[in-house]
Amino acid sequence: MVMLSVSCAQLALAKGMSLAVLQGVRKTYRMGEEDVHALAGVDLTFEQNEFTAILGPSGSGKSTLMHILGFMDVPTSGRILFEGEDVSALSSDRRAWYRSHRVGFIFQSFNLLPRLTVLENATLPLLYREDFPDDASREAAAKKALDRVGMSHRLTHRPTELSGGERQRVAIARALVGRPALILADEPTGNLDSRNVDRILELLGELNREGIAILLVTHDLGVAAHARRIITMRDGRVQEDKQT
Ligand SMILES: Nc1ncnc2c1ncn2[C@@H]1O[C@H](COP(=O)(O)OP(=O)(O)O)[C@@H](O)[C@H]1O
Ligand SMILES: [Mg+2]
């Protein structure tokens, strides 16, 4: 299974295959008597190694798009190819496989588990990975990821004992520990001061240069300017899609 996944990803890269292709993707929520069209027909292609920002007013479907691309939610209709495979209608087991092997998440509110240490938080995504079968292999990978984000001096701290910028760096370590093809970051800098915003953006830029695609939701035009592509959403649709 592991070898298969690695060779699939390498094959996708070698063939110049797109990371993700969305065709006519819709997501409709039923709220009482009313249908809410969170995504009202989205066609988008994301290439391997892209750094893309998503702008758009509140309620325009940005988070829904991230959840669907991150295998946390399924579209109501439409087609999605991920690394060349049709993932539009996967079983929940296969979705869980993609979630734990191919994507990483960063959230505005960090979403670290408060009772776990920094090291334990960073090992969490590896718990269901057959290629990290024991504590030693998971801890080694987590330490490497924490070192990558400059947090190896805080391994036994709890999240509450860290600043916001430090928490977000731990969250980035957690997102990258499983070597994802894509990191989804939903307003990752929304709770940070400008110095920490810069540091987080610098880290995401480095990870991108090392081959991880980044998809970043933001309200901040200055943050979006770090991306090479800016997509603007409105009313569940792509309003604008431009290279910077
Ligand atoms: N789980 C849900 N149930 C019902 N409506 C939802 C749900 N998630 C999102 N929505 C609705 O879908 C629309 C898009 O939401 P969202 O993707 O969160 O937008 P954004 O991230 O751009 O603010 C909004 O109108 C929101 O209220
Ligand atoms: Mg949102």
C-alpha cells in the first residue's frame, strides 16, 4: 500500500499530471426549507507545487472548497481527480487514506490538542500510517518536522504554554509531518501579529519550494500577494483566477 502510494505520486509527477482537477463541483446544504449552495459549480485545476491564495467574502465557499479538497467532505455533485485518480465518490476508508497520506491542514485557531505536548501533537497524523508503525518512527519524524519549523526546543511544552506564532509553527509541523502533496491553510495568519505572519508565510514559501503545493485562504491582500496564483470566490463560484 505504501509503495503503491509513493509510486502513484511519483507517476503523477513524472507524467506532469495535475494535482487536483475539479469539474462542476457543487456542494449544497439543506437548511430547513432552504438549499444553501456553498459551491455552485466550481471548475478548477491545481498543478503540483502551486502556491495559490483564495480570497472572497465570508460565506463565498472558501472553507467548503478546502474541506472537499482535503477529503474532509464530499461534493453533492461534480467530478474530482486527485493525482490522476477519480476521487469523486470514495468510500470513507479511502477518503481517510488520502486525508492521512496526501494532505495536511493548518487552521486559523491552530486546533492543537491542549492536553498533548508539542511532540505528541506533531505525531498525531502518523497514528494511522502503516509506514510509521511505532512510537520511535513517529517521534523521529515529528522531531524532524518540529526542527524544520524552529520548534525543537519546546517538545514537552503544552500548546497553552506557547505564543500564537509558536502554536501555528507546531501546527505547520503537524501538517507537514506526513509528507503531504498539498497543505491546505484556512486563514492561517488570521490570529497572528505581523511579525509572526511574515514568519509563517516564509515557512509556507519554503515548503512550497521543496515541492509541497500550498492552498491558502486569506482575507488579507498582503498575504495573498505571496502566492503565485490568486483565486477569488463569490457566491460559491470562482469569480476571478489570475497568476500574479
Ligand atoms: N455544515 C454546513 N451546513 C450548512 N451550511 C453550511 C455548512 N457549511 C457551510 N455552510 C454554508 O455554506 C456557505 C459557504 O460557507 P463557507 O465555505 O464556510 O464559506 P467561507 O469559508 O468562504 O466563509 C455559507 O453560506 C455557509 O453558511
Ligand atoms: Mg471559511
